[in-house]
Amino acid sequence: MNVIIQLLGGIGLFLLGMSLMTDSLKAIAGEALRQWLVRFTNSPI
């Protein structure tokens, strides 16, 4: 039982970290990344 709780806690922390990192990268990149993607993919986002 203890192992299952630890596993679920670890997965939860991992997913929380991924979510926070995604939000931070979006905030840092901002409009510059959007313009770069539009330029190199030839399609609007």
C-alpha cells in the first residue's frame, strides 16, 4: 500500500513540474517564439 501511495505522489509531482515548466517556457518565449514558428512553418498559429 505504501509503495502505491509513493508512486502516485511521484507521478503527481512529476506532472506538476511539467505543467509549471510549460507555463514558464511559454511566458519566457512569448511573441518571439510565435513569430519564429509562423515564419518557418508558413502558417499562422
